[in-house]
Amino acid sequence: MRPLLLLLPLLLLPAACAQDYQNPLSYGRCTSAELCGLETRCERIAASTSGAPAFVCTQPCAVDRDCPGFGAVCRPGLAVAVVVDGGAVDGGTSGRCLRTCAADGDCRPGTVCRGLTADAGADLVCVANLTM
């Protein structure tokens, strides 16, 4: 009986570790195939500090009200890279939800506040920080 009691903590350890995992926050950085907060999904979109595609928690949209959460907006024309059978395929362009911001501190982990266009008055949104 005593050896069994000594093994009990080892058997419970993996379950405790699994409970500590949390999905990435909506509109934050993520890795492929993760579910994110507020019904968003991890997608590879062209919204980053370098302009290269990066994984961000987002969802398709047509108008701002399609985007869940406070301060989220629909940004049209973002290229989406769809992965099929291990290879990236161009998924076309469509609207994707992003978080609005005024400064980097308004953004989720792994993202920073930038304009998607070169316009000085462009609306700022949180994009993947690829310079990390």
C-alpha cells in the first residue's frame, strides 16, 4: 500500500499541468490550430510589423459588429494564408477582426499598435510583432 501512495502524486501531476494551459487571448499572437478567446481562431494573416503573414487570433468579418469583444474592428483586404496538407495556400483576401489601439500597451501579448497603411491618420490596430 505504501508504494502506491508514493506513486499517487506522480499520477496526478500531468492532470494538474494540463489544467494550467490557457488558450491565447482574442486578437493576440498564437500558433497554428489553437482555439482563442471570444470565439476567435488562430489564423495566419498579413498583419504584422514586417508585413509578413503571422498567426493571430481573429475571425472573418464583413462589418465591425461581426467582431466580438470591446474595441474590435473589421479590417478588409487582409491576405489569409490557409494551410492544406502541410503546405501554405493563398486563401485570398477578406475582412478580419483586429483590436483597435492607441498605444502598444492596449494590445494583447505578442502584438503591437500600428497602422495597416502608410497614412499618418490611419486607424491603429494591434498586429503581430515579428521583431521580438
